[in-house]
Amino acid sequence: LGTVLPELQVAAIKAPTTWAALQIGFYTLLRPREYCSMRWDWIHGDVIEVPAALMKMKRAFTVPISSQLQKVLDYRPKITDFVLTSPDKPNQPIAIETSERFLRQHGFRGRLVPHGIRSIGRTWMEENGVPYNVAESCLAHLTGSKVSQAYNRSDLLEERRPVMQRWGD
């Protein structure tokens, strides 16, 4: 990540919406489909509430907003319902493939894909002592057996807040 991020920043000057998409991907650890579809009305104070219909496991998911993510969101123009608006179709979100295409075109083929940001984040959490269940929850992964999942309704939001801030830092 240390060598990739500066290269990304230089390449991103020509594609500010794509750069914002990649930053949101880094700071939320959401899947590309989830963050590319992000709407302004999902943001409530210091969290993003992703609807169940968009999530892979069809469960609503709440993402704490780090200070870095807040700066990215504050900089985005609110001209449509979408945080990341398509430059070609003003009333549509940015295409899911946009970030991956950008990375390929700028020499990152074989080094980084948008979904791989999640792997980078999960590895960082492991290396930084984040408890397993909290780390998995940051990625909207379920842990435990079907029975324990049925009884455990906690989203560990308060435990995830400092982790996502440290990840952003």
C-alpha cells in the first residue's frame, strides 16, 4: 500500500470522481457495487446506512464515517441523489467498472483491483491486533454458526468506529 497510494494520487488528478470512488472504497471497505451506488440519503450523521438490497448477504449494514471519509464526502458536489455521479449519465451513479478500468489503464494491472482494497484492510486489521469478530464485522462478514448468528444481533458499530478511524489514519 505504501508504494501504490502515491502512484494512485498522481494518476487520479485527471479523474476526480474515480479518485473519490477509490478513496471511499478505502475508507469504508465496502464492495465496489455498494460504494459506487452510494446515495446521499444513506448518510445519517456519522454513519452510512447501506440498504440490505445492495449488500451481498442482503442485510443492511452501517459504516462508521472516519474523519478522512467525512472530508471526501464534504468535497463531493451534491448535484444528484448519488455521491458518485456518472460523468456520462448525470442522474446515474458511477459505473462499478470505472475504478477497475482506471487502475488497469494506469499501470496497476496485477497489483490492485478495487475489491482487493478489502483484503488490504483485513490484512491491516490482522496485523494491528483488531479482534477477529470486529475485523470481520468491518467487512460486513458474519462469524459463528448459523445458530449464533440467529441470536447475535450486534453490529459491533461502537467497536468498529475506532478501528475504521485508525485504518483511515
